[in-house]
Amino acid sequence: MIVIDSLVDFFQETRKHTEKLCEPLEIEDYVVQPIVDVSPPKWHLGHTTWFFEEFILKPYAKNYTIFSEDFSFVFNSYYETVGKRVIRSDRGNLSRPSVEQVYEYRNYVTRAVQSFFEENQNETLLALLEIGIHHEQQHQELLLTDIKYILGNNPLLPAYSDTVETHQNEIQEQQWVPIKDGVYEIGHNSNDFCYDNELGRHKVYLQPYQISNKLVTNEEYIEFISAGGYTKFDLWHAEGWDWVNQNGISAPLYWHKIDNQWHHYTLKGLQQITMNTPVTHISYYEAFAFAQWKGCRLPTEFEWETAQKHFPWGQRWEWTESAYLPYPNYKKADGALGEYNGKFMVNQKVLRGGSVATPERHTRPTYRNFFQTNLRWQFTGLRLAQ
């Protein structure tokens, strides 16, 4: 049973937090799109607003007046069911609508949603509100990592904030957590919110394995670099080796060697690397190669979920060795919301755990994130298994 008062409060908190994330930005920062995977902050503000307008207000709110007929075209992301949209790579060309207009749009829709739920409280509508909230929380994480990419590729390397902390030490001593072989249950199993890709709880058989209680740190990764890890083809998948050579990759994203010392761009600006913080902004290719170099491997997502209660997690999205595939008896929702996860179940790897950019109340042991193997602008890291 979804409780209306707490859910509307959650909605209000979520809307405010998205805007708080944008407070440190200059007006020029809102429109920049350095690469196709990074969307301008202004677009995130509009898209998360469009979601509530498109899926709740337009179909269900009587006499609702659309804020702008153009905004569905501008702020639709990938929903073929809904209609035409600006292609992803062109989001940075949207100098109009203005940032001011987008904030007006947000306020307009936020007020309309609050008013609507004062009179409408059925389970179907509340479920749509809940998924809209979690959708916006996903974009809060994307917003923060996209802002980092925008500022981290500015030649001046400006700081986003002096107070945000994204690099915390791994303080526990290295241990290998043994897990016995056996049959384990995987997947979401409560009445709390989850995405459809977490459903289809099922049993898997696992061979005995060990998993590290710590994430791989910067110090360990620097040892990999110093040992020539980026120059040894036998550590890499063939596709990963091509990626390294074609793109001149020799370190994680945002790393810079200055006066023979490793530095990295952080949301606080350019800083010297601290050794005991978890390495981040690495691709699956790099995670796999590092594990090969250590004589270990990446855990599967099933091994990770089974073992997660034995170690702290949540600093980095952790690459796994699992392809992003549907669970048994997976059922895709009808209509546009059926496009949310199912159509992306190809050519991607699963990541587990959440990151320092993931909002509170948006992580759980069964959460299945997924990215293509070359991507590394999220706070991605790795945990070893053997």
C-alpha cells in the first residue's frame, strides 16, 4: 500500500534536491554537451519535468493545460511510444528554451502534480508518481556526473563545489570473504519500490568463491599502471585492447600526471590523488584488465548480490562479469513505461552497489545498473573475486 502523504513529500523533496544540485552552476554551464553520453543540465531539468507531465498530468488530469507544445519534442529522451524527439547528440544545441523558461516549466508542473494528488489517490496513479520520483533520482546522479564531465573537460578545470565529497578512504583491512557453493535466491523480494529488471526472483547455483571486502584503491591501480598494465595486450579483451590503442588510454578518466605526481579532477577541482580511496571512472575493459593482472576476476552480479551483506558498498558502481539480461519470467510493462529497461538488455554489463552520486533511498542490494563496456563517466570502480 502506497501512502499518499509520504509519497507527495518524497516528490517535493526530490524536486527541490534536483534544483539544489544546480545551484553552484553558472548560466553558461546549463547548455554544454561535450559528448553524446553527457546531457546538458538544462535538459535534465526539463526531461524529469516532462516525465510527470507526459505520464500523469496529460492523460489523467482533467482540464490540464500543457505548458508548451514544443517541450514534448525537446525533452522526450528515448520513448518511441510517445513520439518524435530531439536526437540525443543535439541536446547541446538547445539554446532555447532558456534556463529561466525551464525553471518556470518545472515550477508549473510541480504545482500541478501537487494539486492533482490532493484529489487523486488511487494505486495506479500513485505507482506512476513513485516511478517518476525514482526516475528523477536517477537523473540526479546523471546530472552530477554530467556536470563533472562538463567542468572536468573545461580547460580551466573549475571546481563545482568546495563541500561535496566523493572520495572517501577504504579503511577496512583487506580480507577475502568466502562464500560456500549452493543454491541462492536472486532478485527483489519485498513490497518496496524496485524496477522491473529486478523482478523475476529466481534461484541460481554458485560454485564456491571468495570476494574482496574492499574496493580496489588508487594505490593499487597506480601499481597496475606502473607495471605497464595499459601496454600488455594479454591482459585485455581484444575489443578492450583496440579501445585502449584507438583512444590513447593510459589512465582512468580525469587523471593527469603533473611533475611526476598523479592528480585527478574532482568536483572540488584538480587535486593530488589520495592513495586509499577507491579508484573510479574506469571502464569495464579496465576493470577486467586489472583483475587479470592481479590473477583474479570480477564477480558475477549473482555472486555480488549473495555476498553484499558481508562488506560495505555504495561508494562506486561496481563492474560485474554479468551481461545485462532479463531474469526468468521477466515481464515488460505495456506502453511507454515498457521502454524503461527491457529494450536496453543487449551489449551491456551489469554494475552493482550504487555510488557517492546516487541519491539516498535509491540504492538496494538488488539494484541492477547497466552500461556499455567503454563508458566511464559515472563513478565506476571494481571489487575483485576469485
